[in-house]
Amino acid sequence: MNENNVFLQIDKLTKNFPGVKALSDVDFTVNKGEVHALVGENGAGKSTLIKMLGGVYRPDSGDIYLDGKKVTIANTRQAKSNKIAVIYQEFYLIPDLSVAENIFVGREPRILGKTFINWRKMNSDAKKILDRLGIDIDCKRFVLDLSVAERQMVEIAKALSVDARLFIMDEPTESLTEKEVVKLFEIIDELKRQGVSIIYISHRLEEAFKLSDRITVLRDGKKIGTKITRETNEEEIVSMMVGKIVKEYFAEKTIRADGKEVVLEVKDYNIADDVSDINFKLYKGEILGFAGVLGSGIHPLLRSIYGISPRTSGDIYFENKKVDIKNSRDAIDLGIGYVTEDRKNEGLLYDMSILHNLTIIIIKTLTFFKGLFIRSKNEIKVFNNISKVLDIKYASIHQRIVYLSGGNQQKVVIGRTLVSDCKILILLEPTRGIDVGAKAEIHRIMIDLAKKGISIILSSSELPELVNLTDRTIVFYKGKITAEFNRENMDEEKLVAAQIGQNINN
Amino acid sequence: MERDHHYAIREYTMVKFLKLYEKIGIFILIILGSVFLAIASPNFFRADTIFSIITQGTYGGIVAFGMVLAITSGGFDLSVDAVVALTSVILAMTIPDLGIPLAIILSILFSCVVGFINGVLITKFGVNPLITTLSMATIVRGVAFLITRGRQIPISQSEFMFIGTGKLWGIPVPIIIMVVLFIIFYLLLYQTSLGRYISAVGSNESASAISGLNVTFIKIMVYVLVAFTASIVGVIRTSQALIGIPSMAPGFTLTVLTITILGGTSLSGGRGNLIGAVFAGIFISMIYYGLNLIGVQYFYQMLAVGLVLIFALFIDGLRGRYLEVARIRGIKV
């Protein structure tokens, strides 16, 4: 390959976080006018890599060359001045300003000795940029009124207006409709023609194959390999992504559920726009996995079952009796526990102690004098029981929960549901954002609970977790159940394929 | 490196100082104030002076109990001064027909209805608590003027004065009322499930809803309780004046907020400090007393309250910032 044609070259880039090697010795190149797809499972190091290119993180070691010159990217401003534009999943547009204002924010064309904004020039310049990309959006519209896809296009136009030479797109199709995806692909083709380099990150392999010239696979912070797209196939890439699985922290495989006693049954469940025709059963003592990429509808479905968001139609049977769960209190009273994937915004009671965080659901039952006053002796007894089961590590029970590590915070949040004697536990990404040791403990806890007869729904984007822990795993794609595997016929490759909508026979 | 180290030490010292201030800050202020007043006035260390200062402090202190709950739940109530006035005029208008006990109950009930409406508007209609209660302040004040046609209404039953000016076992009744309410609110906030729920809602509303709490009910209860405390103060003040005044307690809301925040209740919600509120109320009353002693006019008192509020907010802001730093750096607090 022609050396002059290389735009970005990365040599032995390494980044460590406390206790984790997020990226080690990664080499990587992107040519001018090339679309280079970057794939890998969660935690493979994709986002660490792009954050270093975008100036969010600084590498511990390694070099970055742009157009043959060595550069340092210490902050986002330097990324911009080096002509690198990162289009993140969340957009950084100002909703109350117009499209043109957003494109030129901070460097608006001026008139009358820089006193006033030259609106006419700004609008016409914005229109030129949009036209160059073939985007049809009135540049006087407010960003507030734009669809997600339109916002993304404005973000791209904004990057182009500062003459970005390298675009990094992080899961750009995640929230787009199929039609919008087609439009995005046209824009990417147009950028390519103009000699711009693109790093394209996606869960969806089909997109990587459709768009890219080369594909690089990362796993566990290391580069596994780079393939020229038309010389490889999905099967090869998937096996590179999955590789050998670290199994040591998973417990032994044992069939726990007897597959007879149904605890929960969901029938013909629909939530407008999110899920349709969902039917499944949950057996006593079973760990049932839910797999699916973003947009699969798993989260809306589980929230709805727990009563914190509405449903359009469908029935829930709890221990063979039809139930109407109107809010979370109904669900809790039935014996359903729910552990959110968003511990920060929906889990922790920041200002409160570990003790109070753990007992909040059942505090009413720990009272005397007609349910009025809290009997703190009972409260502490409940805490000690749960803390023993979950092995929570703390300095004092009156310590505020924010001072605990992520793993221990998660144990408290799980413990909160367990104190209410739950029969069903819904866990969403229970090991997200916690270190490997704590992960193994959470896995042990789940198996222990299942052995005690508690049924668990485990929604996870970490496939090894599903393969090694669950008795069965149901795969969701675009709001529908598309596949179901049991312990014997489940492996990561099949799950990856089913998650991205490929039809497979199991 | 050197500079980083320097910063670390400064942060550490600051965190330690703020933790100490959280515990004893208000007492230090009171001691300093007492020393100052003792020097300035030979009459300061007499029982009736001290009782009078504490009695003055009960007004703000009692309503601050309610405000502590509101702020702990993540809300706010700016309508308390108007509720004091509403209680006052309803009392004065109904005492002749209903007699003292029934009139008190009725006026308190009406005030609680105002709190209920605040709560419903904030929870069911999702209106911002600041704006809701500020509008309610204007409306309630307007109603107080409307039903009295803007006049003050004298009360002829002089035995009613006992509540505001009488003494039991040698202690002024308002102080006894405050102590009783303090015990009730203390138990409520720290020893009952409702109190726990109020802290939870103020800490994280979504997490509370997921944990099965009835967030709407909890918040409405909070606003009813704030209005309840305001109406108690309305009764005490009306009893002292022996007259129903529709313009009673102008600017009182700001005094209550000052006392609440000076008393150590964090503006960000979740953590309330009732003991601090009692002493902050007394401290504000000491400032008033001191200013009277010097013989300055009323508007200097307003100025002083404003300054104290800004000081209290400043400390609260520092606290939020440095405790966050402490958390990130792993400094033990």
C-alpha cells in the first residue's frame, strides 16, 4: 500500500486504568478516503481508542501520526485543530439554537467590525455545507425540532465546516430508522469521495461489511487483526471478536431449573414502537438470559413488566394467576425485584447511608407502634443478614453509599431487592462498570440465588456472561424475539449473529 | 508534582474544616454572637432577655422545620409568609363565632389545604416548586386581603394572648411549642418510614420510584407539613398582636430559608438538619436583638438577613464542591 496514502497512523498505543489494561500496544492505520471499521465486544477497547484520538484520554505510551507528522492530542481542542472530528452517540449540539448557529457556534461570521453576527452569510455558508453533503435541512430550523438522524447530520456538517480530515463515528446507526441509515451511508460515501478518512464503529457487522474498506478487530484491549473487507467474511470476524473465552470466574455448569414450575408468563405483550408479540415463560430457579443490542426492546419490556412504564397490550401471569402490575409497588408486593442498568441515575440514593439504601424498600415492615417508628435493631439485623450473603465490604453501615466501590454499590442495590423476599429478580447489566473480581462475585451471587429457587431474568450485553450463567437465553432483535438457545446449543458466535438479526437455525 | 501536593493539602484541610463546620459551625456562631452581645449590653445575661431572643427565634425555627423537610425532599416552599398571614386573618375572623380552640383548628386546616394544593400542582402537574409556591404566595396573600377587605381585624378575647405571650412553668409558651414540634419533626424525619422516604425522594427520585415509593404522596405530605408549621407560627404571632393582619410577616420566607440553610440543610436535597435549624433561628434572632441594641432601623435587619443567607449559601456551595473532590480523591471524611 502506498505510504503517502496513510492519513492516520497509530503506533503501540497503550492506556491503563487502575487495575485494567484498557488498550495495549495497538497499531492501526487509516488511509485517505478510506472507511475503516473497528469492531469488538463491549470492553474490547474501541471507545478507549477513539477517546484518545478525540483528546478525552491521554495515552500512557505510543505515538499518533497524522499525515506523517507526529502529533499529541491532549484535549478536545487539539483534536479539532488536528482536523479530527468525533461523532459520539450523544450529540453535543445546542438545542435552542438554529442549525446554522450550531454549525458556526463560537466562530460566527461577523460584520461591522465584528460587532454583529452576519446572519445572511452564516445561513448561506451553512446551506453550502449541507448541500455539499446532499442534506436537505432548512438551516434556520432549531435543533430542538430535528429528529435524531437530522441532528446527527448537523453534527457531521459541523465537523466538515471546520475542515475535518478524519471522522470517527461511534455507533452512528444505533438510533436511526432504516431509511435514515441509507441516507447516512450516502453521506459517508460522499465524504469518502472528498478524501476524508472515516473510522466506523458498529455492533452491526452487516454495516461494517457494506461500508468499509478494511476491518480491525479489538479484543480485551488488544488488536487481534486487520482484514481487507472483501477478502474476509462475517464468520471469520465473529470468531476473531469472540476468541477464547476466559471461563475461570464462572461457576460450574449445572442444570438448576427443573423446567416444570412456571413462575412468570408473559403473553402477547406489545409496547408501541418498542416491542411486539412477546411471549415467554420463566421457570422456578432458572436464570433466563435476554440478549440484544440497543434498540432490541429489552429494556422497555422489562421496565414495563416491573410496572414503571406502560404497555399497549398483553398479559402477565404470576404463578399462573393473571396479575395487573400498575406500578413498582405492585411488582414488589408480588415478589418481583428489579435492578436497573443505570445505577447512577436510578439506583443509588446518594445522600443516604449504606444501611438506609439497603432497607428502603421494606422499611415500612420494620416498624412498631402501628407502622410508625422504625425499629433500628431490626433494620440492622436485616442489613447484616443480606450483607453476609452478598459479602458487602464497608467501613461503617452509616457511611454514605457514594463512598463505596462500584461493585459494592451494586451489591447494595441488588441486596435492596433481596430483602423484600423476592421470587423473581430482574437484573439489567448487573456487572456493568465494576471490576473483574466483583463481577465474579455477582455471578456467584446469581447462582446462589437461583439455587435457592429464585428465578432470574438476566439482561446482559456481555455474551460470556449469558453463555456461562443462563439456563436459556432469548434473543431480541428490533422488538421481537428472534431466537432462543438453551445451555447445550448456546455459544457466543450464535448469540452475536442472532443479536444483529441474522437468521440462524439452532 | 509540588503544586499537586500543595493542592491536595489545601483540599484536605478544606474538607476537614467543612466537616467540622457541619457539626459545630452554628454553635460557634452563637457563642461568638453571645460574647459580642454580652459586651455590648449589660442586660443580655438576664433570663427574660434570653427568653425573648429565643422566643423571637421560634418563629423562623418552627417554619424551618417544615422547610427542612421540603428541601430534604428536593423541593422548596416560598409561600410560607403568605400562609402565616392567611392563618392570622382566618383566626381573627372566626374566633368570635367559633371560640378559640375551633378557630385555631380551622385556620390550621385551611393552611394545610394551601400546602395540599402546592403539593398537587408540583407533583400532578409537574410545575416547578419555586414558581408554584411563589405564585401561591401571591394568591394566598391576595385572598387574605380579599376576605378582610384589606383591613386588620382586632380580636377581643384577651385570653387568646396566652399562646404567644404566656408562660408555662416559667417558660414562654412559643418555646414550649417549638420544643414539642422539634421532637415531632425529629422523630418524623429520622425515626419514621415517611421521613426515610422524604430523604430518599430528595436523594434520587427515579431510584425511589423504582423502589416502590409513592413519590407523589410523599411530596404532597411534605408541602402539607410545611404549611402546617407556617400556620402554627401564624397562630403564635396573631396571639401576640391580638389582631388579624393580612400583611403579616413580609419577607419572612427569606428568613426561614436563611435559617434552614444556615442550619446545615443541604440545598441539593437528601440531607436535612433540624437541630441546626433551631440554633440558626436563635442566631438570626440574636442578630435582630443586636441591631435593635445599636438602635438601627428595620431595613438594616433585612440587609443582615440577606448577608447571612449569602454566607450560608456560600458555605453550602463549598461543601458540595469539596465533598465531591474528597469522594473522587478518596479522602476519608
